[in-house]
Amino acid sequence: MPRSTTLVAVAPAGVVGAVDFHASQRQGVGRALMAALRDRATAEGIAALTLITDRDMPAFGFYAGLGFREGSTQVFMIG
């Protein structure tokens, strides 16, 4: 059975939307969810979004295609 991953877009006023990644893959749902998040953030005066993912995740290229780029100002330490 494939594992399920739920993507959730959150803005200060609450959840913008959520989608089961595997069931909705390659149907434009993730792109629409991210567009809704950006629209909501812009409407609330938020100038930039920060996204955390691993380079080896398939979604890395998806986010890059949406205009996200690797930043070098933050380091996340996990122990």
C-alpha cells in the first residue's frame, strides 16, 4: 500500500487547503493549492514564503518550478 502524504497550506488566518499528495499527483492540485497560498499571503501583506523540503524529495523540482529557490541564510540542525 502506498504511503499517504498530506500537504497543508497554512496562512496566519488558518488553513488554506490540504490535499492527499499521492491521490492527487500530476492533476494540478498541488499547483492550485500553492497558488491559493500565495494569493492569500499576498492579500495579507506577506512578502515572501519559506518552504522546507529535502533536495532528494521528488517535490523539490515541483517547488523549483513554482519559483522557489534554495536559500543559504538558514541552517536547520536536527539531532
